[in-house]
Amino acid sequence: MSGTSFAVPADSALPAGEAEVCDRAPPFPFLKWAGGKRSLLCELLKRVPNQIGCYFEPFLGGGALFFALAKRHRFERAVLNDRNPELCAVWQAIREDPDAVAQAFDRWPQEQEAYYAVRAMDWRALKPAELAARAIYLNRCGFNGLYRLNRKGGFNVPFGKQSHYQIDLENLRACASCLQNVEICCGDFEPVMQKAKAGDFVYCDPPYWPASSTARFTHYDGQPFGAPEQQRLAEAFRSLEARKVRGLLSNASVPETHALYAGLRLDVVQVRRAINRDPLKRGAVGEVLVFL
Ligand SMILES: C[S@@+](CC[C@H](N)C(=O)[O-])C[C@H]1O[C@@H](n2cnc3c(N)ncnc32)[C@H](O)[C@@H]1O
């Protein structure tokens, strides 16, 4: 079945309003992530089975759906993955010691001079708590809450602080608590997706289909995620079905993504995008949800 017709799976009924209410309670993402899925949680949760053996999220980012499912106890185990090594190190540091991250964060004044000094630090040379604190600091004090790397892998967002950000220790502790016994991997999506077995569930939230034919490099890490990577992902996603693995995938609703997933169940929903350099493009846009 293709097109926009859609039946919510029988085992995934979600009481009206539950997503909005639960999302305000910790744990929720500790980073503001471009393409983060907090505003789409209601739609995503409706399409996730109630009981999952192992939950896989191969394009982790801020992990909005992971936290939403963790607080609902919807999975037994979880494997999280992103190809951004700094982001993975941040998640690992939060899991190990959220209090140390909060203490390190509070050491840096939230003003322009300090911001550029913190930005100039090499995260690889920092202790785990410091590198996680630095990522949250840059994320909250940088312009428009962006995380953007140049082609050399350097974080290049200018200072943009408006008001003082108070780190949310209660949330960091709740995030750490649901990360205990969770596997955090760092690499390409494909080997992680291959690990999923019958009864498991995979949620794929890749970089959007490139807005123009020349836009091959993502702002996440300056690495390519163009048409060849989208094609490779579509093949990996389709192969889940034969292994009786259920899955959900989100992407921009454009003719190319509809063609990639033709023949699978798909639906189009509206999502508010808060992060865009052009304020006029921060409104509602179409997002395609493909599910197995
Ligand atoms: C749209 S974001 C995910 C947002 C996330 N769902 C959230 O709620 O915050 C896409 C993520 O995919 C990661 N990524 C890009 N290419 C990848 C690849 N080949 N394998 C694994 N992760 C990749 C990026 O680093 C980025 O964090």
C-alpha cells in the first residue's frame, strides 16, 4: 500500500494528549538538535508498537523518540547510534556522570569572550564531563541553537546568547538513568540496522533528502548524505521486513522520498521546523513517515 492512506497499528493506540503531557516531564533531549523530533512525537508514538524487544535508533541526534519511549517503558533494551563521534562521546558522558557535566557547565560564563574560548577548545582533549558540558554550552549559547560543523569538522556557529541558560540537572539525571544498560555505538547506520532481529523495532531519522542537487554535505558533520546514502538507507530499511523487524522512518516529503519508499505504507504529516537560517522557512513543512 502506498500513498497517504494509513491505518494506525492496533497495538499502538495512544491516548489523546499523552505525548504533549509526557514530553514535558524528564527525561527529554538535553541538546537542541536540528531536525529533532520533539514536535512530531505524537505522530511518531502512534506508529510504534507497545512492546519492543530491542529498540534501535541508528540516527540518534538528540534522541527525542528514544526518551519518549524510555519513559513509557516501551522497550526491553536499546541500541543507539550516530556517526558523529563527538555526539556519541557526549551521550556516554551524560550516562556516566550527569552531576559532573552540570558542574563543568557552570564554570563557564555565558558571554561572548568566554563562548569563543570554549568553542576553540578541542573536545578530544577534554575529560568526558567537560566535553559534554562544552557541547551543551555551545548548543545553548550559540546562534539559534544550531549544531553545525564545517568540512574540517570544526564547530563554527557564532555567539548568539540572549538570556542566561540554567542547566537542567534533574533532566540530565533522568537521561542518565534511562541510559544505563543502553548500547551507544558510533558509526554508519547500516551495520547497526543489520543487528535487528524479529520483535525488535528500528526508528530511522536520517538527514533530510538534500534540498538541492548540489547540497551533498550535511550541516551535522560536514560529511555526505546525498542521494547514494538515501538509496542505501532505503534498501537497509526495506530489508528489515524480511527479518520480521518493524520500523519507522521519517524524511522530507518530496517526490524523491516517495519514490524511494514506493510500495510501503507511508503517511504525510505536518511538522514545525524551529531551526532554519531563514525565519520564513521555520513554519510547517511536510514530513513523510514510512512504516513496516
Ligand atoms: C535528523 S538528525 C536525527 C535527529 C533525532 N531524531 C532527534 O530527535 O534529535 C540525523 C542524525 O543522523 C546522523 N547521521 C548522518 N549520517 C549518518 C550515517 N551515515 N550513519 C549514522 N548517523 C548519521 C547525524 O549526525 C544526525 O545526528
